[in-house]
Amino acid sequence: MKRIRVVAACILTIYLALLYGIYVPDWSFTVHNPDSIYNGTTFTVKCGVRGKLDPPCNAVGYIDREVLGINHMYKHPAWKRSQACTEKSPFEGPFRKNAPSWCYAPFEPEGILSSISAILSTIIGLHFGHVLIHMQDHLSRLKHWILLGLSLLASGLILHFTHGEL
């Protein structure tokens, strides 16, 4: 059980260091969608930031674009339900006339950094399962789960409200 905590802590540290530490430069893409009026048009997305979590300028998309290559990503717009892109949000619909250019950008639904967060979620779930099996006393289980849950919640709130700038 101790090994799982060490592995989870290492993965969390690496994930957060990458997510908040990587500088995301401006990037360009060409729309390859015959159904779009912008088919063949090249857009530039202005980023030049570190630690942003919004769709166009986050480290998750940047790592996918750099490692996988933008031409190997899913070509159809991923943001058809986003409030910034469509008027029918949270439902899929046509893009707004003034939708930002990143709404048309390719994306990777199962990317590299997002896979790390999925692995981390699995390890945390495994840890909670181990507590269920190995701790026989209900009160000690509850205390353990509450302590871990509150520490994860506190970490999330701190990162949210400081925008990862500690």
C-alpha cells in the first residue's frame, strides 16, 4: 500500500509539473474539414503562456501537438459543445459567427498527458479499494478516506484559485 502512495505521489508531481510548468507558445493549424467554410484556411492561436488550463493554450494540447504532430490528430472540431464556440451549448450545434479560431482546431481525445491523469485516477481508486480491503474498522476507513479526499480537494482548490502560480 505504501508503494502505491509513492507511485501516485510521483505521478501527481510529474503531471502537475508538466501541466503548470510547460510554456505553451503560439501555434498554427490548417482546417482540413470539407464541411467547414474555413476548409484550407490556416489559423494562428495566440498563447505565449504557462499554466493556463483553457482549451487553446493548455500543456495537454501542446504536448499532443508536439509529440504526435498536429496532422495526426482528430480533424473534426472537438469544441462543438463549448460555450465559446456554439450558441447551443451544452448541446452540439453550428459555430458562432464570432467563434475563436481554436474552435476549428484538431485535437487528441486520448492524449499523452490526459492518459497520465487517467492512470493517476486509477491508482487513487486502487488505493481507496485497498483501504476497503485491508482496514477492517469502518471508522479508520472513513477517517483515511476523508483525510485523503480533503487533501486532494484542498490541492485542487489551491491550484484553481492561484492558477497554478504558487
